[in-house]
Amino acid sequence: MPYFYLARCSDNSLYSGSCLDLKKREDKHNSGKGAKYTRSRRPVKIVYSEEFETLAKAKKREAQVKSLSKTEKEQILLIDK
């Protein structure tokens, strides 16, 4: 299943991404083979995700969230609780 996710980095920043397998993606980030942004901010922990019917829809949500401020991204995490 395709997912949109937010990952908490070691510097407390949030990284937004999309993938097909959350566990594999988290492992990839933490091995240093993920996004350039997360390579120097390891360890990374996926703290939020949304499931979508297609990867295109997950990527659309990723683009939407990437444009938000950190405060707005943090609000997404609070709403989920």
C-alpha cells in the first residue's frame, strides 16, 4: 500500500515523504541511503502516516504537507493522537 509519512529526525525536524513500505523506508533513511536531508539527521523515526490507494495520491499529499510550516506539521501529529 502507498503511504505518505512524517519522520522525526534527530534534530527534531520533520521530514515528509511517500513510499510503499514504511519499515523499509525508515530503515533506508537510517542506513544513510535515504533522502539527502535525513542523512545528516539520523536516527529517523516515522511518527505519522496516511494510507492511499495510489502512490500518485500519496505523493500529492506529500507535496501538500511539504509546503506547510513546522508548526502546521506538528499540528498534524497532534490531531492524530
